[in-house]
Amino acid sequence: MKTGILVLLILLLASTAHGKINCSQVPALLQEKTQKLKQLMENSQYNERRGKRVHFEKSTKKFITAYKRFNQWQEETRAVCDEDGFASFVLASDHGQPALYLNQSDKRTFSHRNSSKRYYPAKGMEVHAISIYESQLPNGVKRRFREIQEGSVQVVIRETQKPVMLLLSAYQPVHWQLQLADDAQLKYVLVMGRHEQRVTIAENAEVTVHILKKNVSFDGQYRIAAKGEGNNFINTHNFVQKLTGGILQTFQYTYKATQGFSIDKTTPQFILPQERSVDDIQGEQVLLVSAREYNTLVKKNYSYLEARQRLPSLIQPQIIDNFVFAKRIRVGALTSWMASHRYSKGKVYLEAQLKLTDRTDLSTHSNIAMVNEGLEYPGQATNMIGQSNRKKLKNGDWIGLAIDLDTGHVYVHLNGQWTTAVPDSKKTDPILKPGHVYAPAFHASGGEKQGRSEWLVNFGAEQFNYPIPKGYSAYDGSRK
């Protein structure tokens, strides 16, 4: 166990990030901060060897705290310099062998097979990405369940505005067959995937090809997700920017590639989703939609009003005195209801009252959560009511949520008493990803034998029971 912890601490030293400062200052600053980390780690190793358990735990805790600060510092200070300056101080690796380069004569390598910390700079090239899960097998053979077998995909590169950096990504083994037109400007190809990837290109092409070994990840990802819903686009943009320092020009994705891809001036540009805030709903009533219908809204990018027109089977939420009722429907362990409107920026407030029927406490699966748009199942959402507060809840209690989408903080109160921290105090860790689209979810649970836990939700259609925090507005925009 102790050895495992120490190995983890050593691997943490190979972490990296991106930011901006004067390049000439970086080597000295990195050396100074790294020496402090090494001293803390050595103290931990010393105490472990001598069986000083309490001292070992304390020194280990100090190391982890210092490491977090060090990592934050790197986020704020990492710079991309010219090749010489870059190579002299960057935390880098190749094929899963991270190394800390303080200068050219000081190289300490830490073995970690499944992580690549190398940065692949685009250097002014256009960045184009293609991501798939799998491709067709030769001769139209049908892939068996969970079968790992190489397929092939053709990619044609024609004329573009600038030289091209091409990112290729797949889960299954893929033979990427690149065809270059006479006016193509392909200069660099980076390939990553869960399984072995292969690239074929004309022998006379002056192209650098770098293939990461199978299951080697960068920043926790071994491939670019082949999905296109709102937040997945943001994740892809952030990942590519961290990997290359460039801006994604085009992104083509599909689960199964049944035909080839092409890249040229006419390829549709990659566009990030528009930000959404309470100011955009223009007085529309905020209601609730079921989990399945919510996923349909996300995948088809419907507004709630569009969904009501296009989805005749849309379950109509029950309204009680202008409150929206998140009721239990007897299918599955819980019934999840999401707000019909979802936001990516701004500060909003809502309240929900617990309604218990034939029981005196909150049922196992009942909760209020924040759903990150693009999750396949709302149960993956972040619950807002912790175990300590669940035990306190009784019928008729009010839960208030102050949601700060700009900083990622969510503040919770029980009957007016803030159980996390006072809004805008930032004394809690952020739990939402900046720029991502979220909607609050209300999980109703229980049945005839166990009794039901349900929610009566006020998005602002009625006066709130407790004051709206300063700087926040009602979730439906009607009050401040």
C-alpha cells in the first residue's frame, strides 16, 4: 500500500498544463518549485522506511497539497516558446514515458505506460480532426459482438488555406489510408486510439506521422470522443487546444465509418455551441421534461417549444398552483425530470419542496442534481443533497439552489440555512465545468409499498419562500 502511494506521488510529478509567462523565467522557477516538491517527497519516503506511520501520513499530505499548488501554478504560467526554449523546460514524454526536463543535462524519467504528457504544437497549422468508434471490416464482414479487428478508412486531403495538422482517433483498430491531392498541404498527422492504429501515405509525401501506442492517453483521454452534442463539442475543443495549442478548424465524427472522409476548403467549419443564459428565454415558462425526452432535446438541439410541436408524445408536466410537479412514474428505480431550459452562463436561483407520501424520510434514489448536457443517463449527474442533509429532510422542507454557471459553484440551502456556503463566498470547490450547458434534475422515487418522494419545483413563477441571493435571478428570469 505504502509503495503504491509513493509510486503515485512520483507519477504526479510528470503532470503538465498550459499557460503564459515570460519564457526566460520558466526554467529557474520550475527548478525552484520542483526542488521543494522533491524535498517533501523525500521526507515522506524517509518516514515510510522508518515505519513512522503518523509522520508518513502527514508528510504525504503536505506533498499532495504542495503538488496541487504546483499544478495550479503551471496552469497559470506554462508558455509555448520556440523549439529550444520549449524543450528546455517542458514536462514532456513520448510513447507513454513521461520525463521532467529542467534543462538539457537534467533528465529524470518516471515510467508510466498509460499516459502521454507530450505537447504536440500546431505551430500555425490548421488543425483538422476525424474521430470514429469503428470502421467497416474488409469484404463487408460483419463485426461480432466485442470483436477487436482492424478495419480501414480512406481520408482524402485536398487544397486548404494553410498547412494542415490532422488528428485521427478511433476505438477499434483502424488502417487510415491517406490520399493527397497535388495541392494538399498536409504536414503533420497525429493518431491515437484505444487499440493499435496504422497509417498509409504516399512514400514521397513530406509528412510527419506520429502514432501513439494503443491505450496511451493524453490528459486522461486515449481518443477524441466521436460525439457531437453541445458539451461534447466543448470537451473536444478544449482537448485539442490542450494537445496542440491550436484551434480546431473542422471536426468530422461518426460511430461507424461506412465511407471515407475528405478535408478541403469546403469542409464545414467547427463551431462551438452558443452560450445560453436566462436572458435568452424571453419570458418562456420553465417546465419539466422526462429524462428520455430531455436526451431527445439535447441530441436534436430542440428548444422546449420546438419539442412540444415535434414530439406529440411529450409528457405534459403537472402544474400545481404555478409550481411544476416532479412526480413518480412507476418505471425503474427513479423518475428523473429535468428543467426544460438549460444554461451555460449566468447566476440563477430556484426552490423545490419535498413531498413525501406514505413515508417519513427521503427515499434512496430521490435527490436534486445538476445534469451536464450530453450525459447518456441522468443518474451520472452530480447530486446536490448529501448524506448528512438527506437524514434531516422531512415532508414540506424547502431546498434552495443558487447556481453560478460562470464559476462552476452551486450553493444549497435547507429551509433558508445554507448547508454548503453562502453564495459567492467560493468556500466550496466548483463542481460545474465552465462553459458547459447544465440543467437541474429532480429525481422522484419510491412506490406503493415504500411510499413516494417527489418534488414541487418553483422556477420563479411564484414568489420564493426565501430571498434570492444578491446578483442572482430566478431560474425563469422573472425575478431578481
